Amino acid sequence: MDGSAGERAGRPIGAARTRGAPGPDRAALYIVLLFSCGTCLSAVLQRRLLENLPSAHNAVELSVGEAFGLAAILSLAFAGSRGRLVLSGLDIAILIVAALAWFVPEQHGIYLAMTLAGGWFVSRRRADRTSVDIGQIWLALSVYELWGKLLFKLCYQVIEVAEVGMISLVGRGFYGRLHVDGASLSVRDDWSIVILEGCSSFHNLSLTVVIWLSILKIAAHGADRAAFRALGLSACLVVAINVARILAMLPSPASYAFWHDGLGSTLVALGSVLAAIVPIARSVQGRAGCLGAQLR
Amino acid sequence: MTGARGGLCVLCLLLIASLAVRVHAHRQSPGIGRIAARDVSGGLIDLGEDAWLPRSDAGRRAVPLGNCARPASVELVRVGFYASDPSNAGTRSSGGRVVFVYQGRSLAGRLVTVRLNAIYFARRASVRLGLSPNNAADDWAAKVVLPAGCDASPEDAAAALRVAVRSQG
């Protein structure tokens, strides 16, 4: 059944295209899934077995991006709504070479595999759109897990100036005597906190992009103006949540312990994930509602 | 199709091998956190050209510069992602210029913190990959504050620091 037949029958165009598309090449499908899951599994095993166990806050934060990325890849590979997944011999060779990065003894370095494979899949002109979409997800995951973190670490002391300035600007609206000294903030004489790279408000922006891109791919929705507006809103919410968290740590050591290591940090992590999901999900849902109304 | 199946088999073997290597490394390791455990009991700071400054012997010192009326002041500052901005650490430059000597390189200019971090990252990565030994003084740099009016280059400052360190034996 083609698209026009679908419209005549009153069915959604996307579903008609999905049913009309030929099934995916099984071996190509398994290779893509094995590569994606193998990279994430290697990173998970590396951080669980051989590196310091992250706090509950980090555990939530780190696995969410991978989960969304893998869900998007599964959706793209099985739905086949953007064309049949086809891999050439050269594609498979590139994936095998990239998979050698699974042996890198560092959890973020493992994502070099997705940088190489994603760069190859996105840069080549292809008949099937599915491979390009999967390549984009791989690149987004590698930016989130590797390049974004690295760039952030290298430049944080430069970013810190703007970060502390923003926090103090907002904080003066809540605390009458907020004192700033370098990266140190205090509202009382015997207690202060220092903003380090891991606490930055901008830290979760690459996670927000991964979630945004994954939801767009799962919904087979293009990155239009409304989608970018949703991304901007998510980014602002994520930054605002973290600024509020840092300001909430200022009054006392007990509030610091709650928001930095305790239940508060988990609530912030979940809140940040929701802030990344809800705007784009509502945007996609709104677009689907408009399309459904037009078809009726 | 045969090529695709062959590729699938190779990927399976790579995944199994990488998992086996990690499990083996985990069993061999003395415990979680071994990578973070570093000897901080007195390393040597590499000033380049085979000159080394013992960290334990490194208070603030004055280094004479040939072309300058006043000596440069030298102190150690911590480098790394979690350290404070080395440009703001220690002595603040009052009209003079600041040069960092780190891992044998002399660095100055606007993006000096980013460059220090990049060298620090490269060192940490090479230690993690087993390409270089774990040196406890990797995260310390010499901060040289050149007095106002002194037009010595970063390389001159680094050379003077090496001479001063060697002369002290």
C-alpha cells in the first residue's frame, strides 16, 4: 500500500509508509544493534567494574542518555519507516574498526567507536535515510559521553566565570547577603560552597540534546522550528533547575548534603530528565494531533 | 549476505573479547579506586631540558632574569579540571606578565588555562593507557610572574627557572 492509497483509505500516512516499506536486512539490523549495544555495554562495564562507582545522581544521569539513544536506534532499525537499512562491505569494515575502541580502558573513551561510525554514516551520501538517522544518534551519544565532557573539562575555568556570575545574579534575588569570591559562594560567615566542573548548570545540556534527538527520531519527526523551540525551553529549564539546586545548598551543611549527595540530588536528576523530555514530547504530540485533525 | 554474517561474527568476537578483558582486569585489580590512588609523597616537576623541581622543595622563590632589573617570582600552582583557575591562584600579577612552566613547556597568553588543561588531559590519558608512568607531580605547574617592564619571553623565563633550579643542586 503506498501513501496515496493510505490517504484514500483514511489511514495515517506514516503507518501506510511503514507497512509499505520492505523489511530490514536481518544481518545489517543485527550488526547495527550489536554495535550500539556493545558500545554502551562496554562503557557500563568499564565504569561499574574498573572505575569509581558514581553517586546515585550520576548513575541516573549517565544511563538516561544511553537508554534514549538505544531506544531511538531500536525504533529506527525495526520501524524502517525511513527506508530499508542497508550496509555495504565498507560500512561493516568501518564498524569493525570502530569497535576496536571497545578496548579503550576508560568509560568515555569507548565512545570513540560511535564517533567514528557515526561520522562515517552521516558523511556518506546514502539511499537509505535510516542509516543516516542512526549515525546521527551515534554522533549525539559520542558528543554527550565523550566530546562534550572533554570540551567542558578543558574550558570549564573559562566557563566558570559566566556560571558563577549567573548564579550570583539569580541568587541575590533570594539571599540578601550572597558573597562571591572566585568560584566560592556563601550566605553566612562559617559556611561556603565552591562550584566545580561537575556541578555546572550547563553540564546536562548535551544530555538534553540526546533526549531531544532521540524523541524526534522515535516519532519520525523532523527538526523544525517548533522542535528547536522545545529544545531551547528544555535547555533553559535544565539550567534553571541546577541553578536552583546550587542556591538551595547555600544555607547550611545539611542542605548541601541533601541537594548534593542525598535525595535532593536524585530529585534534581529526575527533574532535569523530565525537563528534557516534556517540551519536545508535547511538541511532537501537538504536531501529531494537528496531522490527525487534517487527515480527518 | 555472507560478508554481513562474517562481520556480525567478528563484532560478536570483539565484544566477547573486550568483556573478557574487563572482567580479567577487574579480577586482577586490588580494588575500585586504584586509578585514583596516586603517590603524592614528593614527586618531581618537569621543567623541561632535564631540569626537575622537587615538589616538597618548592616554596615561593625569586629567579633573576638577565635583562630585567627585578627578579621574577616563582611558585607552584595546581593544574587540572577540578583545580581553581591557575591564573588566579597564588600571586596575582600586578602589571607584570604570567608564564606557566608545565611538563617542560612554557605557556602564556589568554587561553593559557585551556592549554594547561589540554596538556594535563594528554598526560592523564597516556597514564591511563599505560603509555607513561604515573607521576605524582603531573598536576603541578610553576607559575612565573615577570615584573612589570620586563620584556623577557616565556622561554627566557623558563630557561632562567631551569638555571636557578640546577644551581641549587
